[in-house]
Amino acid sequence: MYRQKMEELKKWKESSHRKPLIIRGARQVGKTWLMKEFGRNFYEKIAYINFDDNTRMNKLFEEDFDLERIIQGLKIESGVNIEPENTLIILDEIQETPKALKALKYFCENAREYHVVSAGSLLGVAMHSGTSFPVGKVDFLDLTPLSFYEFLEAIGEKELLKLLKNNDFNMIEVFSTKLKEFLKLYYYIGGMPEAVNSYVENKNLLEVRDIQKKLLAAYEQDFSKHAPNNIVPRIRQLWNNIPTQLAKENKKFIYGLVRQGARAREYELALSWLIDCGLIYQVNRVNTSKIPLSAYQDFNAFKLYLLDVGLLSALSGIDDKTLLEGNDIFEEFKGSLTEQYVLCQLKQCTNLEVFYWSSDTGTSEVDFITQIGRNNIPIEVKASENLQAKSLKTFVQKYQTKINVRTSMSSYRKEDWVINIPLYNIGNIEKINNTLINI
């Protein structure tokens, strides 16, 4: 399995400004695999240490931050003779030993020659819970589930992937039917590595769904195991309510749908916990198209999405026949699943900040808006080949934006005021945008 983030890890290794690296991401997105694969491919030796339920490591970091003593302890624990020039030190589930997190500061300041990479499923929670965190002394890398592009590579469709990445629109049109079928498959399987691996090996969609259900159950167990007891019920309520919220025509999150009479302040901690764990994305509203968009976001109006489109289809109870063959029952939810997919591709394939726009009157809404360079790019999402985009047209007339995107099952086309990007190529939005600017 190939992960695009491997390219960023290679750059980190070669950087003269390299700091200890922290990989952030939800449980089971492939952090441990990525660190080990990186070590196998680019280092002579790997010193792997897992801090989960490891009392020896708690004691090692409890005493002081004498790096010579710590390195000796890591050598003994891993069974590897750690040498700065050829050894990757992997500290897994590092949040279980908060003082190990703090020690990264001393590696940065006094032992930059060591290559240290760390990860943890609940690192985001640890970082916001008062843990002494080495601000400015570490590099970060965010790992998400596999994008649609990575999924195509995993199932052996490298030539199709090459067409998409090169924006070879004539050839893409030739194979559009095939790409649409793979896209439907991805809506069901998503990008969780275990689910993708299972499909690659067995082509059994029922087995894929079983894996997804077990993952969802594991997340729910994490709520009880790691979250403060007083917010666990609210975390569950928020988590299980997301499909209902996305099924609405107006997808703005409404607390009253979680529980009658619910107020935002009752759920603030639960929402922060899910975001910090990397399990959900919060997309805030903007009501303007000024730059930078981040300065104009409304934190009280937002939409929530899961980390993976396949997990949303599993949590929503959509079976393979409904999704892959299509029927009337599915039609209403198809738009929600498509919007979830597009948001995930923007998060997985780019480093862009994503918002949504709605008018003050609430009569018009654009699904997403992002800033690429000095341009704000509105994005209207269509689940089928429907090319109507009334809200997008309202937005363009109001703000006179130069590049406007509709993404749908239709082929690539450039019209006077809008560009249609096929859904299966939305991950390449930055390259498409840059090409248009240079025309």
C-alpha cells in the first residue's frame, strides 16, 4: 500500500531544519504502519518503542531529561543499537507517557542529530488537556484515511490514477464509466486501511462492512475508556447523530436534533473531544468572500462530517446493493454521502482550509469555499450529472469570483463562469486551479 504522506516523510528526513516529528491521526488510519514502512525503506535500523501500558517507559522518562540516559533506555527497550546517522526512533502511543512528549523538546534543542518520529491515537486530546507540550520544538504531519487516489493505487489502477493526476481530460472521458464505478465502490469501502486491504485481498464487501462496524465499535469503546465520564453520553449522542444532520437539506448542525432542548454549551466539550481525536471535521460558515477566509468564520454555525466516507455509509446502515446499484431509498442520502466524500478529498489531498458559505437570509448556500493563493474558490457539490447550481450562481454574481467550481458526475468542462470538475478528480483541485490561472 502506498501513502502519499511518505513523500513528506522523505522531505522531513532530508531537511536541515528537521525537528522531532509528531504524526497525528485517528485510531486505525495507519500511523504505525507508515512509521515502520518509512523506517524499513529509508533507514538501516528501526528502534520501535510502544508506550501503551508500558511501565518501564513511564519510569525512564519520570526521573529527568538526561538524553544520554534516555537513549540508553530506548536501546535496551527496543533491542537496537541506536546510531544517529542510520536509525529511526519510533515512539508509538507517546501520549500515554506525557513526559516523553515533553522530552521531544530536549531532542530538538540538544540532540537534533537523532531522527525521532512519534504518534498516538489520542495525541490531540493530550495536547489540549494540560500536558506540557513542546510548542515550536516539533514538526507535525497529519495522517487521514486513504484518499480516492490512494484507493485507486491500492486496487491496482495505477494507469487510471496517472490520468487523473495529469489532468488528461480527454482520456479521463474515455474511462469515465469505469471511474464512476470505482467511485461508488470507494463510497462504500472508504479509506480506512484495514477495510481497503480486506477488499484488495478478498473482494468481499460484507467482510469490509464487518470491519467498519468493528472500527465504529472500537471508537465507541474509546469514548468510555478515555473521555471524562461526564461527557461520554454526549460524545455518543453527537457521534451517532451526524448521519441525521447530514441527511437534512440544510446541513448546518442543530443541537436540537441531538436532543430536544439541547444547547451548544452542553456539548462543547464533547465536540472538542471528537475533533481532537481526529474522528470528525468541523466546517465553519463564512458569510463573505473576503481574504483571508479564516478571519471571517462564524464558530457558532458549522457542519460536521466523519473522518471517512466509508464509515459514514456504515454508520448510516447503507448496504452494498443500495449504494452500488442505486435505488429510490438511497437517492435522498446520496447528496450527503457525496458532500462527505468531497470534504474528505479536500482534507486528504490538500492542506487547504475549508469553510462553507451561506447568505445572511439563509436562502442560498454554497457547500464549500476554500482559498487557493489569493483566490477564494466556491465549490458546489452535485451527486449526479445535474449541472444546476443556483446558489453558486448567486455567490458568483455577488462576489465576482474568478474561478468557481461545480463538482459532479459530469465530465470536465470550462464554461464562462464555472468549471465542472468530475467528482473523481476533485482531489486535484489545486493543480487544476493553477493551470487555469496560467492560461
